[in-house]
Amino acid sequence: MTPRAARRSFVLGLAAAGLAPALAGAEPVRAELVMFERDGCPWCQRWHQEVGVGYPKSDEGQRAPLRVLRDPAPSAVRASLKAPLTMAPTFVLVAGGREVGRIVGYPGADFFYGLVGELLKKLDRTAAFPQTSLSKL
């Protein structure tokens, strides 16, 4: 698959999950952190208790707003990811219709923000991601 076809496939997968670019006039968002969780996942619940409430107000949450999807994700989304989802929760940083990187599992509040910060640094080093407006569910 060519890089262009792979990107198109990923964007189509995001559209199936409600993550496609919004209609004109929506505020542009440079990146989004997508959390894949499973029902009954104790680590997912712990993340929501320890980090989830404050994440939208954090610098990281302002740069990469959170979207939560239940795993199993739609097949179009799964096919568009760089690697399969093997653990819940999995956090995938998406920008410009592409996966920038991911955090597999929840390492605890003390480490989570540092790991998200590293993903955002990776995004900053990659100039190939255009501004994108992402829809709201």
C-alpha cells in the first residue's frame, strides 16, 4: 500500500469513528488523543478517576483533546492503525489523519503526562502534519 493510500485509509477509518474533519467554520484542532477502552477495564476506570477529570484543563489536553472509543473499535479504524490494539487502555495521538504514536496501557498518573508530552514532542518534530479540524461526537 502506498503512503498516500495508507493515509486515505486512515482518514476513512477516522470518518467511520466520527473523527473526520468537521464542516467549515469549526475551530481547527492540531492533534487529538484517542483513548481506546473496554467495558469493565479497571485500568480504564482508574485513568478516568486519576487523570480524566483534569486532562481537558491541562496543557496537554488543550493541545490534544481527548476522544474515547470503546474497543473493539470499528473495523475501519482498526485497519487504519499502525499496529493492532492489544491492551486497554491504549492512547493514540492522531494528527493530520495519521497516527503519531501511542501509549499502551496506563502507567499511573505520575507517568501519563510525561508520556503524552513525549508524543507531543514527536508531533512538534514532524512538520508533515497539517492543521485539521476534527468533528465532535
